[in-house]
Amino acid sequence: VLLVAMNVYASVDLVNYVSRRGVGLASRRWAQSGLIQHAARIDPTVAIYTNAPELIQVHLGRSAGPLPRRYNTSTRSPVTDYDARMRRMASILRRGNCMIVWFRRGARPQEYEPEDQVARKLHLEAVWKLRDGTIYRAKHDTVYRPAPSVVRRRRAAATQAAARQLEHRKAAEAKRP
């Protein structure tokens, strides 16, 4: 009976603490975060991508897409197409109407490259820099450069089209009297 009473007392104490301060993602520390407060100002029509989508969901009640990760979170093995995923993300950001919310604390740093490298790879500029993170957008002066494989395919298609056009001209000239 004494053991049960002690466990009940400890449980009540824990419930009181959790209800006053929150725990984990729902903690007061996150609720009072400057980064969360600034992210709340982002227009609802703007897509958010982040290194901690669950924080955006819990505190802002809106969904956020995850940034590409270097490692598979289940197996801890490197993601083989990580660079391709980063290029796709940069392309999405260039189209506009997106922002990146980068959390410096609470995020899993082993899953992501350092913040400055991600900002460089995705061609980002800081909109708000705060103690607990940064909100970024794509640089507007970023010039789109297709991947080399795309350039090769376009050149090959243009060469083939020109060859077909030349063949049609020669055939048309040969039919003339």
C-alpha cells in the first residue's frame, strides 16, 4: 500500500509539472521560442520546409515539409541520392512561395549538413536571424542552371531535330522538277 501511495504521489507531481511547463516538443521553451513566433508570421499560403517539421506542426498547427536528410533516419545509412534531393529542393525554392525555418536547437544535427552548407547549397538568404534559428528564402538573383545531363539531352534533341529538318528539305528539293 505504501509503494502504491508513493507511486501515485510521484505521478500526480509529474502531471502537475507537465501541465505547467510542458515536455519535449510541447515545452514552454518551444512555445516561447522567437523562431516559432516569427514562423507564425509567415503567410499561410507560403510553404514551409524545415529541419524540424514536428515543431511547426505542434506550435503552429500547420504542416511543414522536411528538408532532405543526409542519412536514413531508420537505418543510419547515407542517402545515396542526397545531392539530387538537394537540387530538387533548390528548384522548388526558386519557384517561390516557400520559406525554410532552420532550428539550431532541438533538431537532429547528425541527420543534416551544417546550416551554412545547406544555405549555400540551396542558395538561401536569411530573412530573420534569431538565437534559436533562422528563417530563409531563396535568393532572387539565383540563375537557374540545368543539370549537365539535361543540357546534353536538350542539345542531342536539337541536333536530331535539325538533322530531320535538313532531310525533309533535301527530300522536298529532290521532288521538285
